[in-house]
Amino acid sequence: MIQVSVRENSIEMHGHAGHMDLSGVDRVCSAVSALTCALINALTDLSGDRIRADTGSGMTVIEWEDLTDGGKLLVDAWFLGLVDIDREYNCIEFQ
């Protein structure tokens, strides 16, 4: 289970989806990771927002002081992607 906490100035994620296929790859976890990496890159490169990001196996923390409207939109789009993944695979606990 992936735990996701979205706060006013941060996002914290911990855990793994736990949906290994026969080859040993957790494609659901990979999808969540890809969306989150895209969010980090978009916040930095597209919105110009200053963020701090720390990522590791089963852990991501993204922090910011203030987000632009564009940055907020990117976070909202990321969140909608996670909601869709959770609807299909029931692997995310939103806190």
C-alpha cells in the first residue's frame, strides 16, 4: 500500500503498491513513480517553482514555500492521476 499525504506546503509518499506481475515488476508502483517524477520535473522546469525533493525506494518528499497557480495545477493533475490508479488497483491510502 502506498501512503500519500498532501499538505499545504508538501507531499509525502511512503510504501509500495504490491502488485508484482509474473516477471517481478510492480507496474502499478512504476506508474505512480513515473507520475511523481514527472511532477517534480514539471514543477521545476515548467512552472519555475522552487521545490525541494527527496526520493528513494518507497519514499518521496516534495516541499515548497509557495506554488504559482501553474504549480498548483500541476499538483492537482498529479493527484487526479493517482486517484485514477487507486480506482483501478486499490493500492493508495490518502491521508
